[in-house]
Amino acid sequence: MQRADGVTSVLFVCRGNTCRSPMAAALARKVLGSEIEIQSAGIEACDGAPAAQNAVAVMAERPPGPQRTSPIARSKRRT
């Protein structure tokens, strides 16, 4: 979404904002850089709660990197 001041803004939303949306936001920041404002929030989040330990572990093991598309094999396509 483009804000009134012309800055493009993306908001990732999940339930608790401790796992999915922060991970998505981190990946988006890595891929898109700082030209876009990226935030995450949760519909049932507690303000200031720490990230889920499993999310922290996954992000430490696999830092966000460039994403590449992968076409589905013709043998797997449905016609």
C-alpha cells in the first residue's frame, strides 16, 4: 500500500506476532531493502512479547537470502 506521503508500506499480520509475521517481515526486509516500510503485527499479540524461540532458531539457521522461482515439473501438472 502506498501511504499519503508516497512511501510504500507492507504489513504482515498473523495471530500472535511472535513467529509467522515477524519472519515474513524479516525475509521481506532482506529481499526488498529499506526503500519499503515493512512492519508486522498480530491480531492477538501482547505488546512487547519476545519472539517465539523456534522462530529465532529457524532464522538463525537459515538467514533470509535471495528467493528464486522454481517451475513445477510437467509430469506434476494437472491439465
